[in-house]
Amino acid sequence: MQRMQRRLTGTLLASVLLFASPVFADDYRDARAELVAAYQQVDYPAMVAAAQKALVARPAYPGALFNLALAQTLNGDHAASLRTLENLLALGVDLGVADLEEFAAVRELGGWKDYESRIEVLYRPVGQAELAQSYPEANFIPEGIAIDGDGRILLGSIRTGKLVRLGEAPTVLSERASHWSVFGMRFHADGSLWFASAAVPQLDGVGNDAGQTGLFRIDVATGAITKAAVLPPHAAEQVLGDLVIADDNTIYTTDSLTGAIYRYYIDSNEFEVLVKRGALGSPQGLVLDASGDYLYVADYIGGLYRVSVQDGSRIKLETATGVTDYGIDGLYRYGDELIVIQNGVRPHRVAALRLSDNGLAITGSRILAANLEQFDEPTLGVVRGDDFYFVANSHWNRFDDENKLPDGLTGPIVLRVKLN
């Protein structure tokens, strides 16, 4: 879940900058360019038309709904703006319009109090999560998580590059030995641990390594890095953020900055492009389906896709009314459900999305956890039996423009929720 795309371009938060984030070449990009131009020219009717085109290109996209609501109220149609905001709320998403001056006239409408009361309900705590483990290091900034065969939790750090095994006596397995920030992690059938790593700006003392990324294998018994596969440079900024192990020799991994998906062969130590760079906006989590023939991939700004491992062809999943598949960071599978961590919409949540029989649609969803007091941008997780363990407080949102962190942060907290 490399969320570097968010770190470089902004989260899905309401702003008068019209969700200024680069997207891959598609009709949405073109419509959004028209919208921005209309906004700059104070041509609000044209802005409304462009916002509607953007929604056709990317249906139910929270950013597009927000932009339409903004265009409508700027154009003087405050009632239409409120209806659009209600459509956004039906997805369980709030983008902070209560605090924006541009929506002042909308807040004067008779229906605003009802809308406001439903926003209040949206932010009530949901789910029964138990504390599974914590770690005292405040500036750790956790991302990757894995659980070994003995049930011990391992965490990787963005800030320090450490990889630690938690417990009564936590053990540091790697002090950033020949790797960088630690992102997604998975255990191989042989007992070794593979993880994605990248030299990102948030890494303390990143130095001249900035922009490098790769896959690494560590012997958890000794802490030795036994394999290093550095991705050849294709762009100034590339980050392998998550991975899934398909078999003894094959790993799939996402690059959330270039939009590529790679297949990596362990024996030959080679990367092969499965989905070309630029085909997706910001791929994050990925998981294999039951057959192993397809990957489900979370595009942070494009929604969920099913990708063929044979040729990289992809199909956008359809979603039921009231379900949003945008802003997904962590992605996992539990039977016929996709377990997702959504930190690209507000409020942040852990949810289970039910797959259709043919695997090409999301037919419903249930919220497993949201608005819990330990939440401070949840990130990645791991399914173990009928339990889901996840990082509750990554603190990614606490970095300032100079990639500095404030004082007073809490150390990593891992929560557990029941899936059944």
C-alpha cells in the first residue's frame, strides 16, 4: 500500500483545489482538466457540465461528487449541491464541506440539519476491535505487517526502515540492513519473509538512495537479508508498496507511483511487466483469487480491478449502490469477501466487500471497524483464520511538507477484528 501517490498529490479531502491529483490518461482526466479551466475562468455553468462528464467517466467517485457539489453551489444551485452531497453521504463518505466557506449557502437550506445529523452518525464508532499488540517507538510509522507460524506479529517501519517482531520482549530483526522503508510483507511457504522496500522521502536519512525500490527476503531466524531484487529505474519516482506470493517462484507487486504491476521470478531474480506503467492510477494492495488465475488490485484513485495473471488484462469491478471501492490501501481475501482498509475516504474504515459469484462485481459491504479511538490512518493488515489484524495508527497523515513529524505520537497499535 504504498500511499506515496497520496503523499505526493494529496488525499481525498475536500479542498477548493478540486482534488488536484494526477490520474492516468482517460476521460476523467480530460473532464477534470475542463473543470479546472472553467473554475479558473469563473465559468460555473461550464464547470457543472465538466463535473457531470467526470462522473460519467468515473461513476460515484467521491472526488468527482465533491467537485460537482462545489460546481453546483458556485453556480447558485444550492439545492442541487445538497442533493449531490447526500449522494456522497450515501456512500458513507464525508469530505468536510461543513467547514468550507464555498458551501455557506448550502448550510442555510432547510435540509441541511438533517444532512448534518447523518454526518454525525457517520462518525460514531463502529466495530469491536481488540488490542492485539503495541510497540512503544513513537516515530516508527508502521506500514507492513505479517504474522509468523507461531502467531507472532512483525511490523515494518517507514521512518526508520526497521523490521521488528513484537511480543513481551520485542526483537529488532533488521536495522535497515541493505534496504529502505518497509512496506507490504508476506511469508513464503519456506518460512522466509519477503517485503517491499523503497527509499522514500519520509525515510529518515534517505540520502542518495532516494527513488530506489525493490523486493527483499529476510531469514527471520537470523535477521540476514538473503535476497535483494532492486527494480531497475524506469522513472524518477517509483515505489513497490505491496506484494502477494503466488507460488514458490512467483511474486506479484504493485508500483503505486508509476501504476505498474510486476511479476517477479525468485529463481532468476527478474522482474517482468504484467500491467504497463500508466495503465492504473495508483495501485496499492493486491490479492489472488481462489483459482490463482486472477489478481484483485486496489487502484487508490480508480477503484477495484480484476487482473489476469496470464496477460495483464483487467476489468473494473462493478459496485452495488451505496458501496465505494475508492481509497483502498490494504486489500485481502476472506472466502468470497475482499477485506479492505480505506484511508482515502473519510471516515477511515476496515470493511468487507462481498464478491459476486462470477467475481466481477461487489454486491454488498459491511463495516468491520471505523472511527475507533486508536485510529490515526490505518494502513495494512493480515488475515489469520477468522481474524483480521491491522495497523490502526500509521501516522502517515502527520508528516508535514518537510517530512517532519510532531512530538507526542503514540507507538504502533495493532488491532484484531473478527471476520465471521
